[in-house]
Amino acid sequence: METLGYLIDGFGVALAPHNLMFALLGAFLGTLIGALPGLGPANGVAILIPLAFSLGLAPETALIMLTSVYAGAMYGGRISSILLNIPGDEPAMMTCLDGYPMARKGKAAEALAISAVASFMGSLIATVGLILLAPLLARFALTFGPAEYFALFLLAFATLGGITGKNPMKTVVAACLGLMISTMGIDSTGVQRYTFGVLELYEGVDFIIAIVGLFAISELLFFIEDKAGGGKEKMTVNKLSLKWADIRGIMPSSIRGGILGFIAGVLPGAGASLGSFIGYTLEKKVVGSKGYFGEGDPRGVAGPEAGNNGASSGALVPMLTLGVPGSGTTAVLLALLISLNITPGPLMFTQNADIVWGVIAALLIGNFLLLVLNIPLVGIFVRLLSVPPKYLLPVVTMVAFVGIYSISNSAFDLYFMVAFGVAGYVFRKLEIPLVPIILGLLLGPEMEKNLRHAMDIADGDWTILWDSGLAIGLWVFAGLGLILPYIVGPLLRRRMKAATGTGGPEGD
């Protein structure tokens, strides 16, 4: 009953006219960003963070808008998958297998509608799971001491690559780089570290600047590099002729995919890519010879779409309750929370209950908004996809620069952002993932603080770090997180390659 009361209060926050307006704006922009091949939800949220700051939004409004962008991007990834056979993001890769064949048969509108309904079901199931599971996990996390939190952060880094990551060693290198950058500035004892006499570095590196640079600016550089990409295939959508019987037919697939996706999202290192993959493979096993997967089976669209949207909402559970992101996009949202002076974790459910439950309520409302947007207005999104990058680039650049400058009014921050952008471009060329760098920046200070606290309590005795059963369990899981990618990862990527004819994704 207590949870229900908090949820009702959350609806009071989410249904405020200005919050509802920004949720609708976020859902629309997210769908458009998700539909643009290669951008994905993490880049989309990173690009729009400066907009939230430049508009001076309240914390709950900014978080509602950017969470809606996240949800919308997961919806939007299916559009280019179905129409062009080009995934909008990695989790949407599995949607190509039956979505594109449906489009080639003249059933593009049906495929888009089915994917929208399945996305809605998957996200709805996962949001209900979030409502039920998050308060329980938050209460459990209150039992954590500094040693347990240090082990938990270690687990987060150990599972960063996930079992779908291509190169776990590059993930470790990127995480170490992020941790190194997080030590810049004046530490808790007043000692300067790696400031090089630069006054602006005394307070350390602002992770919002790092995020916008690594994601948004590097994406702009890739757009510039690909400006000669040429014309796109003309995209057309037939008149929708979907019947209720067709919707009923994909409901079991959507429910199964949503449940599996939610579980994949909650698990560290799994993410939406795995949710999409297991959603598709389960449907093939359940349907068996009665299906025609790979040739335009609607259940082959519903399963993975429900799976990846379920996983995206599931990834919010560890972020909100433990302060540990479950995906790349939730790492960006975590940075937003910290920059707004909100500490994610179990205390957030009591100290900032209005914000966390407002966001959860907005997710429920956003699901219905996205369903309404994505079925009747899909033609608009298709036409917007045809806008050349040369018109999008100036807008994105302006939002990034104005937003960052509005935070501190410092030209140094703009130069720093560009430097991170160039570094991000180089890292992506070298296939070094960016999310571990951001996570190192975000969790590094808290990891160091908990380590210092544990050492103070134990008078310098290192054994306190594995003194409790809970801490030992977290260390064991961290060890498994480092080992499993080398054992399970290659097998899973081979299966994904066999299913799609491409290499496996690097994770959400």
C-alpha cells in the first residue's frame, strides 16, 4: 500500500502540465533519434542533456524529459530496421530479420504497428516490474556498508563489457581510463592531483562535459566523415490494414519478450541487445515449425521488440536503487542525476521520492504517449528520416555548445568538450567503448570514498573488504563478470551472427 501511495503521488508530479508537455516532447525527439541509424539512445540522451540545462528545467522535469527520450529511442530504433534493414541501434538488429521481409512484401505499416504494440507491451511489463522490484531492492541496499558498496562498484565495472561485448579487455582499459580521469582535482584531504596548475581542473572533470563531448561531439565528427554517404533509398509506408486478430496473435510473443527483456535489463552487463536476442530465439523455439521466421513472421518482430524495450526499463532498476547503471543510456542518466545534486541509490526513494516516483509514473504515461505517437504519426517519422545530416548538424552543435556554456559560462569548458569529442572519435575508431569511461568518471569518486571509509573503520586492515558474506558474494559475482565474457561471449556472438548474418552487438 505504501508503494501505491508513492505511485499516486508520482502521477501527481508526472501529470503536471509542464511535465506532461516535456514528456511528450522527449517521446517525440527520442523516437526520431532512435530511428536515425547509428545514433541510439545513449547518444540521443547525451545530445539533449545540454538542452535541459539551457532551458533551466527543474530536476524532475529534466529527468522526465530525458527518460522519455530514452524510451522513445528504444521505440524508434525499429523504424529504419523495418524500412531499410539498417538497425537504428544495436538492440533493433534482431527486428531486421522479419521486419524487413514484411516491408518487402508490402506490409511495412503492419510491421511498424506490430513493433509499436510489442514495444508498448514490453515496456509496460518492465515498468510494472520496476514498480514492484525497485522498492524491495532499495530496502535491501540499506544494509550495505562501505565495503559492500566498494564491492558493488567493482561488480559494475566487471560486468561492463557484458556477455555480448566484443572485446572485454578494451572495456577494462576504458574503465581504467575513466577511473584515472576521475582522480583529477583536489581530493578529500586537500591534495591536488593531476591539475597541472590549471585552476579550472581543481574541481575535477565535469562529467556532463565529458559525456556531451564523448557522445555528441564525436557523433558529429562521424557525421562529417560520412557526409558523402549519398542518397537514401526512398522509404514508403503502405496504408495500415492491421486487424485485432493480428494484435491478439502477437500478444503471447510480446508478453514473453517483455518478461525476458526485463530480467536481462536488471542483470548487470546484459542489456537490451541480449533482451532482443533471447526474445527472438525463444519465439523460434516456442512456435517451432508453425512459424516462418526470417520470411516476415510478425512474431519475429514482436518478440525482440518487446525484449529490448523491456530491458531498457529493467536497466533503470539498478540505477535508481543502487546507483549502478544497467546500460549505457542509464549511465548517462546517472550523470544527469549527480549533476542535479541527486544521489541515486536506496535513500533516493525516501529523500527524493517525488522525483523517482514521478519518473516511474512518467514512464507509464510515456508508454501510452509513444503508442499514440508511433502508430498514426509513423509517416512523419519516416519523412523526417530523409532530412540530410547537413541540416541536422548545425542544430545539434548549437544545442551542445549553448547548453554546456549555460552550465558554467566558461569558454574553457567548451574547449574541454571539444577535446573529449576528438578523443571519443579516436576511441570509437579504435573500437574502445565509451560507456566504461563515463562509468569510471561517475563511480570513481564514490568508489574511492567508500574505500577510504572502509579503511578508516578497519584501521587500515584490507580484509574488511571481504569480511561479510554479502561482500564475498559481490566479489564472486565480479569475478564471474570478468570471466564469463571470455567463455559465454564468443558462443553467444556466434549464435547471433548465425541468426542475423552479422557480427554481434557490443551491448546497450
